Amino acid sequence: MVNFSNRQIKDVLFRLDELQSQIASFRTFFSAALRQCSNLHFDEEHYPSRPMSKSELAGLAHVTTRTLAKWLIPLRPQLREMGVADQAKVLPSDAVHFISLQLHITTEEKDTEENGNKLNLP
């Protein structure tokens, strides 16, 4: 049996939190790089831009609210400039659109074919 001290456990947890923050930063960076690629086309209408709760936005991203909150950490300065508090439950439409663009969270309409028929996805 392996014994760990409280200090070692706290150190590991701290390092895991740092790693999760770095992963979120990488996600934001690569999302921005993906948007800047000139050969890719992102249809703006597929990104939600109406007021919604963080839990609803997390549902669109297919993640938990806790995961969404971690993803939002690198975006906090921009969200604060928009007047969004860190602990806000409901996000205004401009913040929802900004977050959706940064994290590539789209509405379900993106899963439709060009002729309007739903795709049969597993």
C-alpha cells in the first residue's frame, strides 16, 4: 500500500487544476486558429446568439456545467468587459455568441444537410 501525505495530495490536485486550465487555454487557442483558416467556412447562423443559462449552453456543448465553467476561465477577461459576472447563471446574447464562437458550440441546426433534412447520426 502506498501512503501519500496531505501535502503531496494537495500538490497533485493543484497540478491537475493547472493542467486543466492549460488544456482550456489550448482549446481556446486552437479554436481561434481554426476560425482564422481562410479555407474553412463557418456559418455564423449556427452559433447561438440568444440569452441562455450556462447549463443550457453546456447542454449544447454536450458537457457538464462544471466542464463549461473550466473552459470559460481563459475567457473571463473578455466576459467581464461585456459585463458578465464570473458567477452569472444566465448569459446575455452577446456573451453566448462570443463563447459559442470561441468554443465552437453550435446549435443543432448545424447537423442538417443543405436540403434541410436531418442527418441520421448515431
